[in-house]
Amino acid sequence: MSRFGPRLAGAGGFINISQAAKKVVFVGTFTAGRLRLTVGNGKLGIVEEGAARKFVNEVEHRTCNGRYL
């Protein structure tokens, strides 16, 4: 189980997929809101950075495999 504020949620299928996969690649952006991207010729281009940064100083909860802690 994972906790997001007052809500409890299961991990979904992510744990099953990631534990059985030979390779896992995490892809995401560092900003959100008005972020504009282009994709072409095998490249990702940033047209306009997002207005909100996604990095935070502290997280409320982490879900991971216990043997790696």
C-alpha cells in the first residue's frame, strides 16, 4: 500500500512490471504547466519550459523493494 495524503492506494501493476523487466527506463520532465515539447528525428526538444518545478525538498512517502533499503 502507498499513502498519498489521506488516501491509501495500491502500487498498481508497476511493481509487477518493473520486477519482471530486464530493463526499466524512467522518463519524465523537470517542470509542468505550460511545458511545450517537440519530438522528431529521435530527439526531444524543449520549446518552452514549464511554469512549475517538480523538485521538492521533502517527500511524504516512498514505495520500493525492501531489500534495497
